[in-house]
Amino acid sequence: MSARLERFTVQDHLPRGLHLDAATLRLNGQLATDLDPDPQVIQVSGDHLAPGQAVRLTYVATVTPEALGYLTLRNVAQAWAVSPSRPNEPVRTPEVDAIVRVNAPGLGVLLGRVYLDLNGNRRFDTTDRPVKGARLVVSGVATALTDAEGRYAIPNLRAGQYAVGLDRASVPYSADVLSGSLLMPGTRLVTLSEVVAADFPLLPPTGTGTAARSAEIDGGSWRVMKTVQRTSPLVVLVTLTLKATKPITLDLSDPLPLERPFSQACLPGAARWMQGRP
């Protein structure tokens, strides 16, 4: 490159079976933002390139169950920029590709997902909820934590049979008993060869939602009452009611558990939050 180029873009097409960890995306060592909404396309841009200048795009990708059956995956990348002398004709590089090996020779990858099985079919689908932070243990030789999509991957395991267990203290729900589970909830016996998937569905909470709990704080001239009631297996209704005999200024805080979504409706004399998860 003998002339300065403006507004450069680097695009990298991930093969199916690889998922970008967006927090690891770097352009020349600096945190970068993926501009393409397609999860299989990484696209980052910059201001300009000086003659002889190079850019380096790095990231970490997770192997997903879609990689099953493929020993190698093809990764394709291309870059383009604008020349000041021809602003309407982007300068493009040829497409370059790289072959990604899923596992090292003689070693395998164990991967899968931990999820709340809301429809009870023991298969992850759009109605289910992934569980983040679940801990998997492989026969005492390796461990892994699930990501925001409930996925985990444990590479570099030698071929053979392994007992895979879900650390029940790391999840808020009960584990299901599966085929090949050694008759223990949250365990599976896996024969590993190259790439093998082992999912762990969790049982949704049960109950009619008729039970309720309440608490009250009496401040003399004011009173705060709180009731908590389960209205469905996955929704909790929290009602805070403030009553006062004279005008007051009160700072009231009622935090939800970490990462629990809610919807809010304000009523006369009460504030209500409907919590999306128990």
C-alpha cells in the first residue's frame, strides 16, 4: 500500500460451530465493537491506514454443538478501505481463509448447554432459558462454567469414558435425571471421541402460587408493608405499600436478586414489581 487509505473495515466470517466472545474482540490490542448484527460475521472499522501500516484483529470463540461432525471449519476474512483519490470505489483485499481444527490429534472436546427446560421435552429450544454460571465437573480432571447462553466447552480431553457432573450448588434449580445419568440427577456418563455434546436440562419450579409471605416496618408516623406471592412457577408478585399520617421524605430500597428481570406497575398507595424469575 503506497497511499493513505480512509475508513477501513475488517470483516471475518465465522463458520457455524464457533461463537464470538464479544468481550475479547480487539483491534490492534484495543477493545473493539462488532458492527454486524449477524452472529456469524465480525465487522470492525477504523479511521485510516498509513502507507505500510497493518492492523491486527483478535478474538476468542467458543465451540458450540453445531460443530459436531466437523473435524475442520473454514474461516473467511476480507478487508476494504476508501482511497482519497477514488472515494466512490472502495479498495478491497482478496478473500483469505483459514482452516480451524476442532480438536488436537488424539484429543476431544466436550461441549453442551445448561438450561431451564420449561416445556419438559429435554431439548433446548426457544421456549427454554439458558443458565449462566453453572459449573460442570468432568471426572475430577476438568471444570467449566457456562456463559450467558448456557453453553460450556471443555477441550483437550483424551478419548475415553467420563462421568460429567453438574455442580448442584451452582444452579438455582433441580437437575433432571437423564439417560446415561448413573441414576443421579445432574450427571451423565459420556464416551468421548473427537467432539461430543452433553446437555443438562433443569426442572422448572412447581407450585400453585397460593402461598404468600409478608413483612412490616413501623416507623411511628409511617408504615411500610411488603408481601411476596408466587403467581406462577416463574413469576413472583412483590407489593410494597407505604402509609403515613403526615408528609414525610423516605428513601426506600428493595433490591431484586442479581440478573432478575422485572416489570413495574404503580398503584395508589403501592408499588408493584413482577419478577420474571423466582
